Amino acid sequence: MGYIDNYINYLQVHRNRSTHTANAYRVDLHQYFNFQLSDFGSEFPKETTAISVRSWVMHLSSSGLSPSSVNRKISALKSYFKYLQREEVLTSNPTLGIRNLKTAKRIPNFIRQSEAVKIFDQPDTFDSHLQLLEVTVMSLLYQTGIRRGELIGLKHSDISFSKKQIKVLGKGNKERIIPITDEMNSLLDKYQNSRDDYAKETDNFFIFDSGKPLYEKWVYRLVKKELSHGSDVAKKSPHVLRHSFATHLLQRGADINAIKELLGHSSLASTQIYAHNDIKHLKEIHKLHPKS
């Protein structure tokens, strides 16, 4: 199992994977090798075969795990054995012939534009730093489509008030520039003035009044609370605001390639899922026709 620790370190140091992703891969790998030990009598990678991997996949599928969850575990195993082969621990890769399970195309959850108007109606004054922080975080997630981790990682130097833009460090350490509106620029400026009263030794742009940076669970709870008050969307998470950002742009006629760049997608295929949202939106509108 010592190879797993080396691999997890490789993911975080050389592949810039988040702690969350690395921990998920660690769990997946330990699950597989526990299965291999139980059913095939060995927990060593050199004893892994295509048959043992396929048996594990069948076991996962029969346990009721969703195809997407099974595929993530398959990806973890494939990545691990590629690493072992590259490190010359193994001469062959037993996962090469393993295929992912077929998954149904999922249409992302998003809030309606009418709901967004109510949710993001800003107060004229703010009673506390916390209230200003909450409003700014919610607005930035929706108006830029950035990921939760990207927002938490924003530095003071990433905000350009003069150019009205933010610099975001996305997956794979890829930087992208996202423009912001006058309204968002003004709100960020107002927040910065409050932030400066509490900033201590951190360069993180978003901080509590204790001076400590935000953390993922806090952002998730904030979004869930605000969406619960203003939307009936089934899922209430920061990613729903990212989906809403892209969907609303597409519904208003934005070019899908431009949306791809704003979201930081490496492939247009990742952005195409929002086209399905747009078709659904058009079908709802078409129902209003007298002959529908």
C-alpha cells in the first residue's frame, strides 16, 4: 500500500489535484485492493489482472452505485496503474482494456432568471462585514460562474478594479480572465474597504472578520441557505450558480465558445451540456403558442 501514498503525493505536488480529489482517489484505491485481497487473495498491484478489475466493476455496479460513480473509481484505478507503469514498478497496465460504463446525459440544475432577480437583489446598506461578505460571494459566483475552490483561492492581487476583471486560477493551474460588471466592481470595492479592517497576514481576498480565509463547507452552506429562500431548484450548491451563469448567458444569445472560455473548460464538449438546458427552455416557451 506504500505505492498509494507516493501516488497521492504525486497527484497533489505534480498534478495540482485538490486535497478533496486526492482523498477520493485514495479511498477508491483502498476499496479496490481490499476487494482484490478478499476475492483474489492478494493486495499487491503486481497481482492485479484485467479479470480482477472487471470483477470489481461488476461488484460495484451490482451494489447499486451509479454509473458515474463507478466510472470515477475506474478512472482512479487507471490513473494509478499508469503511474506505476511510468515509475517502472509494473511493465504492463491491467486496466488498459477496461471501459467506462454508459451514463445517461444529465441536464444541469439551474435557477430561473426570475428567481435570480429576487435572490441577488442587493440591500442599500450592510449591517456587518459578514452580511457584505455573503452578498459579495453569492453575487460573484453567479455573475462569473467561477468554481467554489476558485473563489476561495482568489488573492487580493487577482482583482483589477481599473480593468473591471478578475484573474482566476482554474483546474490544472490554468489562468483565465473574467470581466465583471460595473455593479459587481462596485460591490467588490465596497467589500474590499470592509475587508481591509480585518485583513491580517493573508492575501486571500475573501476573509471572515477573524481574518481567516473562507472554507468550502461555509460557501456550500451559504449557497444552500440563499437558494432555499429564493428558488425551488432541486439541488442547492455552488455549482448550481455556475450552471445558472452559463445557462442564462446561452438563453440570452451568448456564443457557446465564449461561455467555454469564461468557464475555463478545456473542451467544448463540457460546455455543450448547457445547450440541452437551452432547448428545454425553448420548449417551455413554445408551450405558450396557441396551437401548442
